[in-house]
Amino acid sequence: MTLLLPGPHEIPAGVFDPVRLAAVRATGLLDTSPEDAFDELARLATLIAEVPLAFITVVDDTRSYWKSSIGLEIGDVTQRQNPVRDSFCKYLIAADGPVVLDDVAADTRVRDNPTVTKLVIGAWAGYPIRGANGEIIDGFCVVSHEPRHWTERELRTLDTLSRAASKEIALREALSVAEQRLVDMTAAHEHAVALARTLQASLLPPILPAVPGVQVAAFYQAAAGTTEVVGDFYDLFRTPDGWGAAIGDVCGHGVEAAQVAALARHTLRADANFFEQPSAVLANLDRTLFAANGINGRFLTAAYATFRVTGTGLDGRLCLGGHPKPLVRRADGTVAAVGVLGTFLGALPRISLTDVDVHLDPGDLLLLYTDGLTERRLPGGRQFGDTEFAASLAATRGLTAQEAVISIAEAANRFAPGYSDDTALLALQPR
């Protein structure tokens, strides 16, 4: 069924929805200068889709403001826009979802739009950027000067990047709300802790996907009493050839660290659709972060593994970007570290990354973790460390993946109850 779109001089009624317009104003993005947080997402879209133009737009009731316009060098803020009646993003509002156009000149619905000539649009694909309540406040789109077919992978990536932009906006709005509420100093601590945990939760999948033939489990524990967001994250997702598992730790704390973690997680998911080797995925993440000068000078460590289930267990490949080596606990209780350390990501012009093959038999367990676990220390300075960690993992022989991560976390908490850093664990165990 052909999607019904407004004519070249028509404006869909949804543009004037007062709830939507209030959400647009709440972003605070109209008439503001370009920012790396948005430009890096749009630039990544041009590289992956191999197109000359990408935009992140904010649409009110009169114009479509180009918050990011990769491929068009426009210094004057007043020129970074076009009338809403001429904006292709009005089609996103009319459709209440993505719009994909392979041949604009042959499409009678849009070919007479003045912007086709202005930007030399041969093909166009756009995804909505939504507010907290689902309102379409912005658009994320790419433009080809020639007609072309948009592949499924490109569209999945564009969808992922539009969601990353939505999270960036939500993060800013949450911070703005927090700054207003913190005027009341008597409630500042309690509110900051709650906000930090809410923002931290946005970096983690709400629920891990079910992987046929594999037990998966994750555990996250915030540092005791902290009011800051940290950059620990983990993820588990499908790839074209199987599954991907990632864990990472951004240097430092605060909203800036959370921004880096959010960008890293969404970049990993997007690149996993295009690169088979974990080292290639981490290398592209490094380039993305380094191009933005480490996002406020920050860098991260990460471990990324791809795997698939076989008749004899699980075959995987692992790469470490400066991240602690994961541990494998065999079914007989023996424990060994796996992987080559590699270089941390986002700060150096040259890095070294190595892929290592990993095989798990049924009953074996692979555990990825952040260093908040091993660096827990007693008042005298003694750390939980690698020895205690390996022993606690060996003691999980015969347990399920979920029971294992809980057992390890409890062991660390018994060792040092006043933990000072967040801890993340991600476990895979073939059945």
C-alpha cells in the first residue's frame, strides 16, 4: 500500500499539534549552533550509507531547523533552515514513522517539492526523532544526489542513529530538569541519586534477549552513595551472522561520560551490521570517538565478542580495546583469562587490536566485566583483585549463568561492602 503524503504546498495537521510543539520547544535546540554530539551521529550516517548529505532537523510550526547539516557548510544560523511546507521532514510527521524514497524524481508525491531542486535530492530516507511521550520533534535523514535503493542494513543503521539522537535529547532534557530542581538544596542529594540511576539505566538494555541454546545473564551495581552518572555499559544483540556481546567503561563520571557511553553503545550496534570481525567494529568506534576529540577529551575501554551457537557449544571471537581480559570458567571449575589487551579507544591516533577465537563447551561460562569489580578495596588498601575474582568464579561450577553473576557480586560485596565504583557483569553459558 502506497504511503499517503501531503502535497508540495500542504502542511500536515500534526505539525501544529500543541503537545508536539511544546515538546519541540522543550528541547532548546531551535536556533542553536552545531554541536559535536549531533554532528558525529549525522557524519556516521553519511559514512555508512555513502551519501553526501545528512541532517538532524528540529521542526516547529513554521520551519525545519537544521541542527546538524553534514555536507552543507552553513555558518549563519539563520540560513540553517527551510519553511516547514518545503521540508521533507513534514512527511515523517504525516506518516508518524520512517519515510524511504528511492527515486524522488519519479515519485509523484514529492517530486514537486522545491527542496528537491534546492538540495539536488535524488533519493531520501528519514526516521523520526521522538520526544519522551512519542511526539515527533526532529528528523534524522540522509540524502543521495542520485536515485538509489536503500538497503535493509542502511535503514537499520539510520533507525539506530535516530534513536541515539533521541536519547541524546532526552539526556539533555533530564539534565535541564535536574538543574532546575536542584535549586531546592534540601532535596538535592536524593534527587541527584535518582536521576543518576535513571540516566545510567538508559545506557543498559532493559532486558537481555533470549539466545537459543545459551544462558545469558547480566548484573549491574551502582557505586555506593554516588550522585554521578558513570560510563559503564553492556549490551547483547543480534548480528547478521549470529550475536554480539559488548561491555565498556568510559573514563570519568558525569553526564559527559554517559554521553560517550550512549554513543559507544549505539555505534557498536550500528557497525555490527557491517563488520564481521570484532576488531573492525572496535576500530571504527575508536575513529568515531577520536574524530570528536574523545567527546570532551574522554576515552573508554571496551570488550566486544561475536558468537554463534553450534552443535558442540558456542564458537566466538573476542577483541579487547584496553579492557580487562574476560574470564572463562570451564565446566570442571578451572578458570583462565582470554583475549589480548589491546589499546583503549578514542584518544590515540594509532591503536592495536587483536581478535582471539574462543570456544565454549556446554557448561562453560564466559564472563565479561568492568574493573569496578576487581578494584574494590578494603580500608587497608587490599583489593578484591584477580585472585579473589577467579576463586569466586571457580566456585560457580554447576550454577546457571544468572546464579553465577549473583554469586560473584555477593562475593565482592562481602569482601568490600563500601564499593566506590560501578560494576557490570555479562555472562554467556552454552546449555
